[in-house]
Amino acid sequence: MNKKILSILKKKNKSKIVCLTAYSKNIAKILDKYCDIVLVGDSMANVLYGLKDTHKIQMENIIQHTQSVKKGVKRSLLVVDMPKGSYKNKKLAKKNAKLIFKLTKCDAVKLESNNKNHIIIDELVKSNIPVMGHIGFTPQFKKKFKIEGDTKKKVKKLLDEARLIEKAGAFSIVLECIAPNAAKLITKNSRIPTIGIGSSSNCDGQILVTDDMLGMSGFYPKFVKKYALLNRVIEKAVKKYTRDVKQHKFPTKKNFLNGSKF
Ligand code: KIV
């Protein structure tokens, strides 16, 4: 088994697993110093491409951004979202997962669940492809953003789904927008680590979309803590640059290129 995956598995019940998303090298390089897992999420649809949902993200988008992220990742586990439609059936899933691995040299792929996808996970794992599951609010299959697992019946369904995903051989599972008690129950009953987003601290690890926690995306539901307000920092810099250019203060002689000197 991949050593990085083994070390993630060993963290269960010992230390919290830190995960964030990246779509390009420069951010990935910073995350790599601190994160156990860097995810190239299909959230790039909203964050980078200004789309209303993740449905139009293609294999090409995912591959290109992962190739960039890979250049910044050395120690973290690099996980890649499989786009909607790319794992519709076993054969297609295997073909596309293999292509992602071949072209990006990532460590694992992530698949969202729609109650049946444990069958696909099983097939991929049998082909030695490491897989992360994803249950609860799964944007590729659900339209309305809402809390999952808020009734006994729904908790049971989530628990069953998590069990099937674990049995299929996934090495971890994302719990998105799952009620705290349900997240607690799933985490307690799984042998693989659970990674929460909007699912309370009752998970083995946490993930956020990096642009959200940096205050860049404009998407700030209650579960997102803004660790910076980068939008303000960037605006201040752009405003100063604009003023300098207009007032002939930039570039100055020290920014001129003389001869071959950079
Ligand atoms: O696409 C993504 O960024 C994700 C995380 C929110 C888990 O799937």
C-alpha cells in the first residue's frame, strides 16, 4: 500500500487529519508544508470558473489543474476528484481513473456517492486504484444545499452507505454537511478515517475549500471559518498599483531592464 495512505489510516483515533483543496502549483506548495491531504476538487467549477455547480467540469480540467498542483506537492497525499459522468459505469470509471493516474501521478481519486457507487469503488480498488469516498451532500448528484442525516431514517441510510464504501475498499470518506450526531456515529463505526466539511468536529479530519477559508470566493456558509481576507489584501494592492501607474510612480528606474540583467 502507498506509504502516504498508510500514514493517513494510522491517524484514525490518534491525530486529526488536515486537508485543503488546491487547483494550482503556488497554493499547493504552501499547503504541502502543512496538509496531510491536498484535494484537487471539482469545486474548481465554482471557485475558478464561476459556474453555478460542478456538473460541467471535464476530465481535461481536472487533469490540467492536477498537473499544476502536482508540481507543488511533495509530502501530502494528492487526491483528485473524478468529474461527474466520468465514473458512470465500471468500465468508464476504470478507464478514466487510470488516465488521471497516468497523466497526473496523483495518489488517489475521490468519488461522490449516489447510493450505488460502492460498486464502482469496489471495481477501482480491485484494480489497485486507491479511492476516497464522499457521502452526505454530494454536489454532483444533489441540487439543494442542505443538512444531511437529520432524521433517524436518514442517519441509518448514511451509515449503511458508509459501511458499503468501507467494505468496497475506500481508504477514507468525506462527510459533507452531515448533522453532528450522524457524523459522530459514522466516524465511530468506520475503521477508515472520516474527513468532515460542514459536519462538525465529530470526524477524524477536516477539509475546506481553500479559496473559501482565505476569504476569496464569496461563499461563506456557517461552516467556513475565514482565516484571512485575501480579497481585501488583493484589492488594496491593485488599487495602489493603479494609482502608481496613473501617477507615473511605476515603473521607476529601478524596475527598468538594463542590458541582460533581470
Ligand atoms: O470539490 C471539492 O472541493 C470537494 C470538497 C468540498 C470535499 O469535494
